[in-house]
Amino acid sequence: MNEKQIRRSIAILPVSSTAKLTGLTPRQLRYYEKFGLVHPCRSQGNQRLYSLNDIDRLLDIKEYLDSKMTMAEVKRVLSKHSYADKAHQTNLSDSAARKIFSNEMLRIGRWNTHDSNNIY
């Protein structure tokens, strides 16, 4: 999994932003979650948070339903896609994870370039 994929999977968008981006109502978002089509993360205050990957999935759901598919058909199609996606993903190696972490820390300024000798 590369850095772009990792960032797309970070759940940061609240229901209001997700509704605006997808054109769905908060009620529809709750219904799709209840039906098991999408699985938003929860904040410490129990607020639903969606990732960019969730947005893509919701737009797919909306498109399928607009084409007159039933909820059961949509769930079946999405489960096949999820299975295929998992089959093509590779595990993130330890060295790749360290590199992503190191790059992120450098990006946010936690480590100075003159302190690079202190890296374990």
C-alpha cells in the first residue's frame, strides 16, 4: 500500500461534508451503513467519519441504485469488488512503513536534518 492509498483511507470527513460531496442525505448515509454497504469510522464523540475511499464507494452505490439495481444486487457487486481489491493488495512491508513514517515526520518538521544521526 503506497502513501496515496494510505491517505485516501484516513477517515476525516463528517456526515455534512460527505453528504455535500456525494449528493446523498444523512439519512441515506445511515441507511447504507445499516445495510452494510459502507463502514464509516467513529470519532471519540461517536460522530461518523468518512474517508475518500468511502466517498468513492458511496458514489458507486448511488450510481448502481440510479441504474435500478436493488440493494441486494448492489451489496453483491460491492462484495465482489472488495474481495478482488483485497486479493490485489500487497502487505505493507516493515521497511516501507518505516519509510512512510520517516517521510511524514520530516514533512511535519518533527525531525531536523541535522539530527538525522539520531534515527534508530
